[in-house]
Amino acid sequence: MVKKKPLPVVEVKIEKLVHGGQGLGVLPDGRKVFVWNALPGETLQVQLTKQRKDYAEGIAQEILRSAPERTQPFDEAYLSTSPWQIMEFATENAQKQAILQETFAREKVAVPEMTFVTKGPEHHYRNKMEYSFWADDHGLHLALYQRGTHGKQIVAGSSIARPEIDEVAGKICTVLQQHGVRGSQLKTVVLRCNQAGEVVAALFAKDKDFPVIKELQAVCKGITVCFSNPKSPASVVTKELYAYGDLTLRDTLLGKEIAYDVHSFFQVNVPVFVAALEQIQLLSSGAKDIIDLYSGVGTIGIPVGASVLVELDPHNVAMAKHNAAKQPVKVVHASTEQALEYITPEACVIVDPPRAGLHPKVVDSLIAQKPAQIIYLSCNPVTQARDLAQLQEAYTVAELTGYNFFPRTPHIESLVNLVRK
């Protein structure tokens, strides 16, 4: 077998940070290079990890000239989870604002002056984590995949995870090791906790005959052990093997109790999400009819008083119906593009779509029906700006707020209030 020639190490000067979180530089041959562990103005020795005809990617191995904003990362495996640990927090917030403004300008979307909100801690905020496993001569360990590779790095936890999550993850790993579980039998463990610090977990095994381990029931509020098809890299439930305890968590959002579990979609940084929720409530306060088109378990629609929740995932639908049981809310089990009849000229339509943004049929329906107001929360400003470029033929962006939902990472949340022209 022919051994692959290693990619070169090159010297690169970084111009700026881009949407994905890397630093942008230029190679001697004129190609753009996207570099992790990089800040604007720095000169770096970069190990290339990917070569393409018109661009390359890499990771800085040595800082030849450091930016004054550079800081020492908290985690050895910071690139796996939170690659912006390398900069001061004020710099992170400023960079996110600049990227957000550049993203809308690129799509020629006219926006007002932006407000940027950060709230709560910059570390130990995530209420959900997923860890892989690694086994060696010293036993079984928690691990994270190294960015851009299939390799794993042993960790004890993460500085962005709630401490309760890492404590339970460590206990699960210890119990598995005590029972002789091999790393090859395991995929990952997903853990969630609520604001009260209660933790639930889902352990994904590649072995259909994974042993029953009763000691797992003592490690947290509830745990499910699931077989997950080893042919798929994703940790999805093929079959639940067994479960212990109560897998349901509850948090209160704007006075409404919202239940969810380890498999539900729920925002990972509750204090900042509540700030966004308060703004959505304020913006929609004069609406006669509020429609939530990507409702999940009802985390937005129920607290702000929506009359209709539309959700595709059956698990989320069941949770949404439970959460809406005491509210005058209709929960519709359908994809948004199959529920276009709920978009009416009188409605205030709230959308919080996945990273892919709005379905083209939804954009077309919004333009055709022209609801009085659209409130668009997005975890991907690139697709949000793409959608707004089309919607602005019928709407004006009245307010734009950026949120740092994910401190120490490049991810940005943005909230746009659209009013009909």
C-alpha cells in the first residue's frame, strides 16, 4: 500500500476570523487557507490538514507572532468543543458582532444598528454534552473526537459543560470499567441537566447484547441504554435496551414549566435563551395570533402565548403536547412546509429553524401571504441572511439582536424582527 505523503507546514499571516471560526490567510500560491488556533494579525506555522484546488485548511502548530488578545485555553482538547478559548471574552463578543454584520452585508440585507447580548457564565454553561470513549492499558476513558480527524483525545470533562454533567459522565465511565465493558462496545454517552442540576443520560452501545448493569441506576436521575447501529457514525436510537429512573427534566421559562428529556431539542444555555425569549415576548406582545413554525417541545411558543405549534419530530411533538396541556394551544404534527395554511396575513409568525434555514416553500408562502410580523431566531446567520435577502421584498428588518448562546465557540445566534412593508 502506498503511504500518503504528509501535507506541508507553511507560514501564514491571518487577516481575520470568518463565520466558521477559523482564521483566514493566503498561501504563497494565492489560495485561501482556513486555520484553527488563529487570531487576526498573527503569523503562524500551520500544519495543513486538507488541500483542495482553490483552498486549504490547517491547524496552527506554532505562534510566531501573537495577537495581544490571545489567552491560554482552559482545556487541552479545546479545539474539539470550544476553539475560541484562545481569545479574551470581550474579543470573542466583538468578533461575533463583526461576523454577523459582514454576513448580512454580503447578502445585501439592510439591517438597523445591532444589539449584542451575552449573559451568564462564559464557562460551565452547557446543559448538554456528548462524550465518546477510549480504552487503553489504563482502562476506559471519556474522549472527544479531535477536530478534522477520526482520532480521539482522552478527557476528564470540558470547561464549557455544567459541572454536574461531567461528574455524572465520570461516574458512568467508572461503572462501565468496573463491569469490564470494552471501548469497542460503546459509541457515546449524551448527558443533559436542568437548571436545578438534575442529570439524565443516554448511553449508546454498538453491541445488541450489551449487558444489564444495575449500578447505572445510581449515577443520575435517569439513564437509558440504547443499541445504536454501528454502521452509522451518529448516536441514534436503533432500539432501547433498558432504562432506569426518570428521564424527564423540567425548567421554567417565563413562568411556564417546560418538560423535555435527553432526546429532546432544548437550548443548551438557558440564561441567554431566556434573554432572547423575553425579547420575543416583547416583540410579539401586540399580536392577535402567534404561530410557532419550528416549535420543538414548545420552548418559545408556549412561554410567549402562541396559538399554534408546528413540529415534525414525533418525540418533540409528544413533549409539546404534554407541555401545552393546560394552555389554549394547538400542536400540529407536520413539517413546516406541510403546514403553510397557518401562515395568514393577520399572524405573527415565529421561526427558529435548523441550521439549513427556512424551506424554500416556507419563504415563498411568507412572501405570498405576508403575515403582519415575522420573528426569526437563527443558529446560523448565513442561512438566515440568505432567507432575509428574499423576504426583504415584502419586509423590513426592524430589529436585529445578536446573542452569545455559545461562549468560547464560533457559533452565533441572531434574532430578527421583520415587519410588513
